[in-house]
Amino acid sequence: MVCLGFGVVTNSPLRMLLAALLALVLDKKVDKEESLLVALHGEAYESYREAVAKFVPRFY
């Protein structure tokens, strides 16, 4: 979020693009980590994942 904001403030399309790419990479990384956590902790982690947002509380 900070990277995207910095790109907007500086009016830099390249920084905004890089921030979006970073967000996509991090989202894919989190998906892989979550699948490992589900394998490790099962239903307990599934319940936690349903109750807690991935990145931004109450949003995503």
C-alpha cells in the first residue's frame, strides 16, 4: 500500500506498476503459504482464514 501511495504522490506510472506487480507476487506467495498451513493445521487454520482478511483488515 505504501509503495502504491508513493507512486501516486510522485505521479510515477512505473512505481505504480511495480507496486501492483509486488502486490500480485505477494498474493501468490500468501496463497502457497496458506495451503501449507492448511496441510499442517487443518480445520483450525481454515476457520482462522475465514475470520481474518489476507492483507487489509475487513477488506482483503
